[in-house]
Amino acid sequence: MKIALCIKQVPDTTDIKWTENNTIQREGVESVINPYDIYATELALKIKEQVSGSSITVFTMGPAQAESMLRKVLALGCDNAVLISDRKFAGADTFATGQTISRAIRTVLPDFDLIVCGQFAVDGDTAQTGPSIANFLDIPQVTYVQDIVNAEEKTLTLTKTADDGIETVRVTLPALICVMTQQFEPKRPLINGIISASKKEIKVCTMEDIGLSAEKCGLKGSPTYVSKAFRNQSNHNAQKFKMNVQDSVNLLKEKIEGLK
Amino acid sequence: MPNENNSGILIYAQKNRDGYIHTVFFELLNKAKELAQKLGGVDVNAVIFTSPGQIDGYKEAFSNMGVNKVFYFEDERFKNYSTEYYSKLIVELVKETRPEIMLVGATNEGRDLAPRISGALATGLTADCTGLDINENGQLAATRPTFGGQLMATILCKTYPQMATVRPNVFKVNPVNNYVQTEFIQRAVTLNGINDRVEIIEFKKNVQNVINELDSAEIIVAGGRGLKNEAGFKLLKQFADKIGASVGATRVAVEMGLAPQSAQIGQTGKTVTPRIYIACGISGAIQHTIGMENSAHIIAINNDENAPIFDIADTGIVGDFFEIIPEFLKE
């Protein structure tokens, strides 16, 4: 099975910087792999173990510094890595991002069977990029995936969280899945994995490489744009009491009774 | 782009397997009515997928809630949600009726469906909005938290329909009867030659519906890392029972196996707005507070007086949960 794994680097800081265009400044900010993409990676590796002859190609869209994250994921047992990177991609919303990543997958891995994404990224928290990629490739999607039940050449059986319970679904490949589970133990990279990952070539895809025009990329290719950004202010009045246990109990009781 | 989209606001009415319409629809409807006024009194319409005959059961509710037109698709297959069928049919409906705005609840289903619709229509979609308004140019101004709630961003859309999703419990339902003569329009189910490539082979309903319990709870007590272990959560449960509260948890507590994922409140869990929220042993990471900061009154109990939770609490009690709560339960 040919698996495309899509991951994202997210800022690991509370110090968020914005550009003049009110988009997020990514250069110079320390970054980590999006936590949900770790679960996606674990699930992709699990499928690779179950279906012999499988390979995983990791895709990420971002600046050159995302290469370090790709090397870490290669060390876990992924086979190839693609960095989709071009200044023209800056400011892309989920529509433009879906268009760009789907093009890159089409270009590099046209005969893919499965695309694995995290359910959402903790920075934007939209949960839209996965379905957006699936839309551009006209393939079915399964979101909120908990676990894999069975993997075969042409179908996958998965459990997923619906609003009212847990569904077991069978999807015909090629398909895209978004992984929600929080239950996998993240794998530690093997020493020889780290060594071989450091030697692997990371393929870089620019706008020209994937055959997209500038009008379809980045801010230009995005139907939405940030008109203003502002700090979130709390409207609670932050009274703090440091008292003995009995007084604390009395205060708690008084507040609960008074507000009930 | 000239606005040829003038058929008002379209809302996706999510119907669950038991046949109930998700409350997020009524919350969106109330907000949409307000937006429609600002747009000069445009229609507020709904789209729903039903099993044959099922629409009759909803007619009164739609009329009482003031929905102008209901577009419905009827088919045996629509007992369960289908990404492929629903998105294809809604895309056709939108192309034909040209709404100015389309709203979808940010439930698991809505978050699965909305990006497929916006993608196929090549229009913009703003996720998990906490504020919707009409700006001076008549555009939908969709405000949402970003970067774990540290910043709010107001997002505009260059294309039509301007689409947005909103989480349950962000807007309020209008309890007032808003009766209108609703027009019910059955739409043709044009799915010839299309087979859903995703097949549901088994479904297990949530046994204990913690999700709905939290959604409608007047009082919530929630536990975090500071409750340490199962004994801490047992104590939390006793506290909850004593005051008639529902139990919530942070992501860390869920990852520690102390509470089910369905009890998780915050960025990756539920958004709740009870009258009283009591945060116990919760440090107040933004990932958590984003899901509870709109509660009417927040009480925090934490032994770290510098915990950020105290910055957003109305009443902060610096103290040990394991000392205060057993004493509270004695009385």
C-alpha cells in the first residue's frame, strides 16, 4: 500500500508574531510537530506493518526549517519525505493549502492508495485541511478515526467517533483519513533509523514543480483572509482567596449556593 | 465579485440517528435571524436529509423557530450521515439557490461535511467561529480564536456563499416562538451512479451520553492533572454528585486515563457554558480555558497560587483540593 502521510509543524511558543498582512509569521519561531500528526504517523506505521510491501511518503507544507521535523518522522520508519515549500505559498487558507498539498501528492505519488492526516493542527484548529485535500483529489474521507480494525489492499476498516457513538466503517481505497485518537504511545526512533534518516534526500516541491499558478497559491489563492487580529481578553474578575481549609470550604459553599 | 447570491442564509440542520435535530442548529438559527435583519430582512433557510416520511415530524419545529424555507432530501439511505451523498446534494442546492451565507454546526459531522461543500464550491470556510456579524460592507465577519485561543481573528470571505462553522453551545437558542409560514421544498435525490465509498458496518451508541450531559449542565466540576490519580477523580465525582454537577476533564486528565474522552473540555474537546464551572487541579492552559471561559461564573481550586486559571476565574481558591473537598463533603 502506498501511503501519503501529511504532517504540519506548529509553533511551540506563546509568543506569536503576525506579519503586516495579518498572517502568521513562521520564520524564526521555534516549532514542533503538531500532536495530532504524531497519532497520524503512528497509525500510518501500524498500517505499514500490517500490509506487507507498504511504504510511507511524508508530506509537509512550510518553510525550509520543517526539514528537521521530516527527518524525525523518517527516523520512526517512514520511507520518503517531501517538503512543499515556496514563498508563494505564504498566507494560504485551508482551501489553498488543500489545493497545494493535493497537487504535490498527485505529482510525487500519483498512485497513492491512502492519505493519512491528523484530525487537526493545534495552531489553526480548523480540521479542514484533510477534507480539503480529499475534495481536490475526489476521494472518500473518514474523519475522527480512532483505530484501524483491518487493512487490506483495496479497503480499510476503521473505527471513528461520530457525534452519537462509535462507528465501524469500511472505506474503499484510495481514500483519506483524519486521525483523532489520543491513545497511541508515541514511538521512539531507532538508532539505525536516525542514521538512515539523516542520509535520506528530502524532495523539495516548489510551485512550479507541482504545476500551480501563482493565482492559486498562498494568500492570492485563498477565498478567506484575516481582516483583523486582536488579543483575547477575559471578562472574569479574577478574585483570589488564600485562606485556611474551613474558610475555603465556607466560601465554596457560599458561592455554589448563591449561584445555583 | 458581484453578489448574485441573494437567497439569504442557509443552515445545515443536522439530524442524528435517533431522529433528533442537533441543538446547534437552533443556536445557529437564532444567530442567523439576527444577521438576516442586518442584511435587510433576508430569508433564513434550512437544509435537512431525512428518511421517507420523517419530514412531517419536524414541520412544526421549523415553523415555530421561524425558518422561511426548508429544503429536504428524502431517501432510505439518509438514516445515517454520508459525506459523499450529502456534500454532492448540498453543492447542487447551493449552486441553484445561491445563498449569501451558509452556516454549519462544528460537530464531528459538520466538520466533516462543511469543508467538502466549500471545497467543491471553491468558496471560503471559517471554522469554529465564536462571533458572527455583518460588517459595514455587508460581508460576514467571522471571528474565531486562533493559536489556542491566544488571539482572536476576524476573517472575511471573498467568495459566495460565505461559509462558517460554529461549535455547539457558543450561541444561545431563542426560546421565544417566532412562527412563520414555512415553505417545505422537496429536492430530487440525484445520486445516479454514485455509490458511497464509505460503508458503516457497525454502530455503538454512546452508552452514557456524557456529551449531552455536559452540553446542558448547569454546573460542571472539572478535574485536571492536579487530581493526580483515580482517587482524585473519585473525590471529584462525589463532589459533583453532592452539588448536582456533571464531570468534565482536561486533555491531560483524559490522556492519564482518569476520564473518558467524551468528558474532555477545551480546544480538542467540548465547549461548555454552564452557570457555574468549578476547575479543580487545573492549571489553566489555554487549550483548556478556550472551552470553558464563557461559563457564567468560574470557580478555581488550585494549590499553586500562580496558576493561570486564577486569571480567568471569578472566584479563585488557593488551596489543596484533597483537603477542601473532603471537608466540604462532610457537611
